[in-house]
Amino acid sequence: MSSPLSLYRLQQIDSQIDQITSRLETIRQTLEDNREIQQIRGHLAEAEAEHLASEKALRQIEAEAESQRTKIAQSEASLYSGNVKNPKELQDIQNEIASLKRHLETLEDRQLEAMITSESTENAQQEILANLEATRQRLAEQNSNLTDEQAALKKDRERLLSERAAVTVEFDADTLAMYDDLRLDHNGLAVATITDGSCDACGSTLTPGHQQSARSTTQIAICPTCGRILYTS
């Protein structure tokens, strides 16, 4: 295998390794990312706090309403017991009962509102719980697929690394150092192909001499514009 062709093959292998490495990093970040679950849990904690507060308010108003009914029952018992004979006192008791009943109506209205609020906060809490469970199931399936993909990609990378090792033995240290430096300087692309007389990496037009040099099987041609190694079949 000629040196330029070997370098081109090495570039192809390295590009595939770069793609796999990038994808593996994306998979790793995705598998470790639990922000979506944490966000839903935060919403759930808020919903639970709101529901607890609404239940507490409902219990309080229920207790007030029950206390008011007890007062009414006691006043009515006093009114109809026959123990009170004075008309003025009887009238006062009747007025008190009417006042207590009016306040009870207000309490019952508040109780109804509290019940509606409690039901609403409970429904909101249940919706978030359902969303949390659905999200967990979706992410579990997603992560299972990603884990399978991760394992396959790691095998592919190991294979490519073996291929790379087999290719790199053909080069001397200086050639490999030049190749590695070019990859570092040009975002991983050290070898550029030629299409229609132009460097595919930078787009510059190449002279016939540079094109001819790129066809050499023993010498390395360099793009005069971007400095990448040129290869053409």
C-alpha cells in the first residue's frame, strides 16, 4: 500500500473513530442526565405541598363548621327545653340561633370551596405522578436502547483501533507526527481528497502540478492553501 493511500486510509479510520467517540460521549451524557426526572420531582414536591395545605385548610373549615353546628344544637336545645321562660331571653336565643345559622352558611360555602380546591390539588398531584411514571418508562426504554448502541459502538471502536494500529506501522515517526499535527490543527482532518481539480477541504483550486503530485504513490503532496495532505485515486 502506498504512503498517500495509507494516510488516506488512516484518515478514514480516524474519522470513524472520532464519530464513534463523539457519539459515545453524547450517549454517556444522556445516560447520566436525570434533569428531566429531577424537574418533575420538583413539580411533584410543590404539588404535594399545595395538596397538604389544601387538606389542612379543609379540615380546619370542617372543624369550624362542626363547632358551629354544635353551638346551634345547644342553643336550640336551650330554646326548646322549657327552662327559659322570659320572652326577652327566648328572643335573644332565637336571634343567636339565626346568627349562628347565617355564619354556618358562610362556613359551608367556604367548606365547599375548600373541597373543590383540595380535589383540584389532588388531581394536579396525580397528573404529575402519572407524568413521572410515564417519563421513567420512556427514559428506561431510551436508556436500554442507548446502552445497546453504546456496547455496539465500543466494539466498532475496538475494531477500528486494531485496524489503525495495523496501518500506522507502515509510517515512520516523522510522517505520523506530521499527520497528527495536521489533525490537531484542522479539526481532525489531515488528509483531503481532490474533486474537479480542487481541494475538498478548503475548496481552493490546485495547479496541475499539485494534482499530479497528489497521484504519486511514494511522495506526500500538500495543499498550498490549507496545508493538508492531498490524496486522489
